[in-house]
Amino acid sequence: MDFSLNQEQEMFRGYVRKYLDDAGQTKTAREFIKGETESLQSLLTGMAELGCTSINISESYGGMGLGPLDLIPVLEETGRSLLPGLYLETNALAVPLLEKFGTEEQKERYLSEISNGTKSFSLAWLEPGGSYNPSGINLAVKEENNHLVLNGVKSLVPDAELADHYIVLGRTSTGNGKEGISLIIIDRTATNMSIQSQKNIDETRRLAELTFTNLEIPMNQILGPLHHGWETLQEGLLSFNAALSAVIVGSMEKVVEMAAEYAKIREQFGQPIGRFQAIKHRIVDMKMDLETARSLTYYANWALESNAEERVQAISCARLFATDAFTRISSDNIQIHGGIGFTEEIDCHLFVKRARFYENYLGSTEHYYNQAATALGWSNKDEAIISV
């Protein structure tokens, strides 16, 4: 079975790549590190005009009504250029969640905004000293006078200062004595909420801490069934991890190109270092990792789009291999470049930092090994770690 992209998808990739190449590829990421966000906003507006933000949104809300496979060209190209921002979180997590679990009112409002490229979403999950486990969700959400009142802190929220809306995990309790974890959509303009910047190893992705103090939210801002937000989130994470794997493949492709190109121009002992067997073998290993990650990623997205029986294990395996391979080949790229690979003048260090950022992003490696093993029937589901 052929899981490669079709001619139309590859053609669209060409348009996106040309647009990002004309913008300087990693130039936007470097400007973002310095605190200059105007070029990023201009770039995102241009991508919206190309149709990148409307690909997987239903036609009734201004989208194209396409699937995960059609997102791959855009995701890979954003990975090549280390594009800052929340395109991944918005179109590969918020959109699938809204499409599947959102009310008609939520879809009409948020999907239309995402489709025209004017709004973005981030996910507020982790809490100080907590984990990706359900037990780590302690943000108190109580029902009072037909409203939800939030009190607590969320930390390491990705690009919180760029987001227009947040999907927040909270522990809800209602007047009838029932409680559980729920997903709640909160607008950035909400009062009684403060944002505090936090440091991150990858400066092209900014983190922040959100503090909620008696924040009142209407009940209609709950995304999915009340008290069943954990199960709802797991469905969204399947789409997210399939998409994340595609972003990583794009980054890996650029890293391999960088290593191969440098091996052609860097001379030692009177000849290019690419002629030495040790360098040749390392670049071949990097290329093999890239193509394996690409194959797993395309299969994972096909399984997601076709709702295949093996979609969970396919997506888990793609996420696992891609994140591990990205870390490995970005480190090899540093070694091939030698001393200059550690400098800020070239992009090697940017890809290493992004690889480390993705290692345990929205889920630990341990969880995804357990998830894959459970889906493959290699472990007892009750004994496996079910949290992310």
C-alpha cells in the first residue's frame, strides 16, 4: 500500500515551501527569539491566505473539509523553518476537538475564526510540581450560579502570550456531588487571570504560567462532556501526535540537508570531509532515520484519517520514533559541523533545542511506550499507564 502524498498535496507543499523560503526560513524564528513578533504575524497572515489554516475545518465553517494527510505538507514545512507560534496546537489539537466534541455554538464561533487565521489556541495542562497524569490535574473548578469558578495555576503553557484562547484542564465539581476532569475554553481577554513568562530551552517556543483567581466562566464554555475531559483529550492527542510527527519529519529533513551540504564544502586533509567513511556512514544513518520516521508518520496519519483499527499503535510508534530520531540526528549534525556547530551563527543549535523541547511535549516517552504496548496487546490495559 502506498502512503505517499498525492500530486496535489506535493504541489501545495511547493507553494508553502516557496513562501517560507522567501521569508528566510529560520529568519522568523531568530527574530522571534530577539522579541520581534511582527514578521511572525505577517508570515502567519500569509499562510492563512494560502489556505493553511482552513485545511481540516469543515466547509460549513469556512474550511476545506480535508483530512490529516492534507495537513502534512504544511506541517513538514513549518518544521523545516522552525516556525514559532501555535499552528500545530490550533489546527492539530483544537480543531479536531472542536469538530468532534464542540457544540454548534462553539464550532460556529471558534472554527470560523481559526479558518480565516485570526485566532489561535494553546493547551493549559501541566501544573506546578505536577505531571501529565490525571492525578496531576488539581485546578479547582466549581459550579456556582450556573457559572464555573476557576482557582489555581497552570504552568509551562506553550506560547500563552500568542494565544487567543486556551483549552484548560480542570477538576470540576458540581452541586449534585459529581466530579471529574473537564476541558474548558477560556478567552485570553478573561478577567481575574494573569500571565507570567517562564524560561524554555527552546527560545522559539515561549512558555508561561497562568494564574486563575475566582475566574467566572459560562457553562457553555465546557468542551465535550462534563467530567469526561480526560477521555476527550486522549482523542485529541491522537490527532496532535500524528501531526507532531509530521512537523518533526520536516525538521529532520532540513537537518539531514544541512549535514550533507556541509560535508561537501568543509575540507580536511585536502578533501571534503564527506569523502571520509565515518562521515558517510553517519549521514546515511541520519537519512535512514528520516525515511523511517517519514514512513511511520504517513502511515499514522493515514490510519487516523481512515479511522483504522490500528490507529493508536501507529500514532504512538510514529511519535516515539520521530522524537527519538530527531534528538539523535540533530546531535549528529552538531558533530559533523564540529566546533562551528556550537555557535549561534548557524542553525544547528536551533534544531537541537527544538528536538529536546519535543521529547516530552504533551506526554512522556514512558507513556507512549505503554500506550503502544497496550494497543499492540503486549501489556495488560489495567496495568498500563493511561496518562499522558
